[in-house]
Amino acid sequence: MVDWASMRECMTDAGCSEPAIRRAEHFYQNGSAEDLMRCLRSCRCDALEAIHEKQKQLDRLDKLIRETKNG
């Protein structure tokens, strides 16, 4: 298993929230591998949701660019 310092750094770099990191640390320290995996998967879902929201924003901008270009 990855050491906690490396896991914390990776979670921080991945944009996980501080509360999520604290939950993960609790699960890590208590050896709750299943809960830790759920926490990590939840962080992943949050990141994917953010990507989808950014994609929607880009789609809206692309639409405005096309409409402006076509007059």
C-alpha cells in the first residue's frame, strides 16, 4: 500500500477537498481499506463531474463562437 504522505500529496494534486483528504486519512490510519476505496472513488466522481461541467462551458463558448462567426 502507498504510504500516507504520498497518498495525501496525490490527493492534493488531484484536487481532492481537504475534508475528503481528512476522511481518507482516518480510513488509512484505521486500516479501513474498503472505506478508503469508497472515499477515493467519491473524489474521482467529483473530479469527473467537474470535467463534465467544464465541457458544458466549453460547448457553450463554442456555440457562441460559431454564432458570432456566422453573423
